[in-house]
Amino acid sequence: MAGSSKDIVEQSYDATPYISHPFKATAPEHLAAVATLFGLQPPRTENARVLELGCASGGNLIPHAQRHPDGHYVGVDLSKVQIDAGQQRLSALGLTNVSLHHMSISDISPALGQFDYIVCHGVYSWVPPQVQEQILRVCAENLAADGVAVVSYNTYPGWKFKEVVREAMLFRGKDHEHPGDKLAHARGMFNFMHEMSSKGSVLNQVLEQHSATFSGQFDDYYLLHEYLEPYNLPCYLSEFAARARQHQLSYLGDSEQQSMFVGNLGSQVAEPLLRECGNDQVVLEQYMDFLRNRQFRHTLLVHEQQQARIRYQLDPAVLAQLHYACAVGGSTAAITQDDAEQTMTLGGQQLAIRGKLSKVALQILGERFPATMHLPELVEAVRQRLQQQDNDVSVIVGLMEALVIRGAVEYRVQALEAAPSLDEKPLALASARADLALAASVDNASVTNLCHQRVRLNIVERLLLPKLDGNHTQEQLIEHILQQERQQMLEFKHKDGQRVSDPQALRTEAGEHVGNALRALRYNGMLIKSR
């Protein structure tokens, strides 16, 4: 019926489609890793059945299907405009293991089948309460017995403050129907409040925190759906977990597993909270949400029959089975092979590391990043580098445990087949090369990497990627870029802004740019091991 909540949501996303992208926090490989970390045995991901609720045009679902041809993928969305766009992409890519359906989440029944992983990203908070219930119902009815579901949502207390901003924007834009006009007036309201609020006031502090959001950091479609949707219903974690329990679903954890460990807040906070909360993980994390003023969550759910198997105390035997990758900032050559404490940038964090074994292990991981190493493989590599017969495996297991708790290391159940070094004939993901062929423009080209992340490409990377099929040497790649320069697809300039014209200087420039591009593509998880 006209004017129903279903119509309102559908019309909103038809009028302003949400440009969907891959989200690492929802990738089945990541969900499987978190579930394994906490003691479960989730389904394998290379041939998994995956359902996405609110899939938009498939930007989050399709890249996973491209990398896993033996998997089966189903997406559902209320917006016909977005589903049509996704189906056109599927047709262009020739994918047959994905199906996208224009339908309401409320219309999904057990007849759709059982799924190993159910993903619902960016939907739950933006639909009315009755649809929120349907999301949890589908997670209960359509999730395999050992499956994992992930639901993201805006959460309190962080959104208590953001609601002031949203409601003020809605108030000024309420008389405007066109999305562009509505957003323009809403931005004007934000700027007015920002300028007129008293310096140092609570309101001014909130607006300061959000000023970057409205100054070009985010696209218009994001701002419209985040702040100006008819529905935006945040909730506390404890409320969400209680709603899930009504559907016989149990809280497993968060995609950002580091947020679950109270020790990251320091012993002065951890000790009283642990005394207060006992063994109740939801209560403990709710307290931490209050302390952190948390605004957003990716909550993992499992069937309640799985709850007894969940272990939040990390098991060294489980840690020893995982595959690890660590981004080490700076040059790994600067890591000293001694027991002295050394400050390192690990996964974007400054951490003090001591002990020869730990430091050498990180040196090796940093050299191979983003390729993963199975822990026994890492132990053997440390042994060979130090030229000693035996290592204390428990030291390296303890290091990985500490880094997992801090969120400074990547971990997986199966190996990530990224290139551990730069091959003479580099090979890029076939899915990335296929996606690039569909890119709308050179200036805004982006592809999905092995870690299920969106990677933006510069002009040299974009021109190189189609040639990275494992059949072209680096010298041939340099010649390709020189040919592109002659065809004016790109231009090399001196520091003074003048075009480089000397043939030898051009070759030198091309060689440097190709080398930089290949290193960047490898580091960003775009290159795989040559066959």
C-alpha cells in the first residue's frame, strides 16, 4: 500500500541508490576466523552458501563469489533499481554462482534454503522495528546449524549524540523532496549549528567530531542514507542481544574482535569490570561501549546450541592452527635480532616488542605481508633465520595471542594466497582484472583485493593491471607504460612541471613508476602467487 514503511524504504533507495562496496568485516573468511578463535568450528568458506540481506547492487557479495567459484551466493534487496544494476554486472562478468532477488526480507522463508553465512550490513538500523524482527527471524530460520550470521547496526551510547545532528538536519530539510535539495539544506543546518554553538559546549564538541563527515570526506549517497533516512533506530548491544535470544540466537562476538577484550582498556579499568560482570560477555562489552561511547557494531550471531562451545579465553592450541599476516611499518631491516625492547608499528599501532624470537617472527611476517603464514611455517622460518635447532613455540604463540587481542595482526583459518614477494611475471587477481574492465572512469577506478577490501588505483596501476596475467615480464610492463605515455594515456613531468621528453629519462621514469605500482599492488593484496 502507498505510504507503507516498505514503500518508503524502497522509494528512498530507488531514488538514491546505495553504492555498495566490499566490507572486510562481513567477509565469510573473517567471520570464520573469529568463530574459530572463540572455539567454534564454522563451515569452510571456499564452497560456502552465503546469503546477504540488503545486498544493494551486490558490491559486497559479488567479489566474494568471483574469488570462490565453488560457493553459492544469494542476495536480496528491496530496491529494484539496485538489483537490476547488480544483475547487469553479473551478466557482464559471466558469473553463474550468484543470484540477486528483488524482494522484501519479510518474504524470505525457509524454502530459500540453509546458508553457512548470513550477512546483513547497513540495514538493521535503517528499517522499521517489524523488519528488524524479520532480519533476526531469517538469521534463525535460514542459518545452518554451525553457521555464522553478522548484523551491523548503529549503537548507543555513541548515537545519542549523533541523533541531535540528525534531527536538526531532518528539521531543516523536511520540506524538500528532491534528495539533493534535502541534503543541501541539511548541510546548511549543520554548518549553522557548527558556527553558532558555544565553543567548548557539549553540542560544539559533538559537531566538531562530525565536521569532517560533512566537509567532503563522505559521498552524498552515504550522508543521505546515514543521516536523512526516514528510519534510523540505534540500540544498545544488550538490547540487540536480548532480541536475538528471542529467536534462539546467541551472541558470539564482534567482527572487530579487539574491541571485546577489556584488557585493552588497561588494568585499572579491566579489574573492576571483570569483578562487576563476571562471565557475561555481553554485559562486559556493554560497559565498555559506555566507556568508549561506541557508535557502530558488527555483531556475530550463532544458534543458541553453539553457545556452550564458545570460549573467550583464547586457546593456544587454536592459535597454533591459524594463519597470520602482519603489516609492519617502516623497514623490516631496522628490526634488531636481539632481546632488547623495540617499538614497532604493527597493524597501524605503536607497540613495544621484546625478545629475539618475537622480533624475528615479526620481521618475517612484515617481509611477506599481506601473504599469511601458518604458525608452524612461521616457527620454522624463525628457526632457519636464527640458525638454531629449536625455538620455544609458546613464545611465538603468545606473541600472536597478544597481537590478536590488540587487533594488530590479521588471522585466518586457511592461507591467504597473496604473493609473498614480487615475481618477475606478476599475476593479479582475475576478479580484479575483470572488475577493472567494468570501471566507469579512469579517475575513480577501484577493485576488491584478497582481503575483501576496496582498493583505489592510480593511473599507472590501472594501466598495468590488465597486463598482470602472469605472462608479462617487468621489462615488458615498463614498455607497456611507455607505449601508454606515447598514446597520451598518462604523462611524466619534471619537478618544474615540464613534460619529460628525453627517451632515456622517460624509460627511467617508467621503470620507477612500474616498480612503485607493482609494490603497491602486492602490498594491497592485489597480486597472487604465480602458478
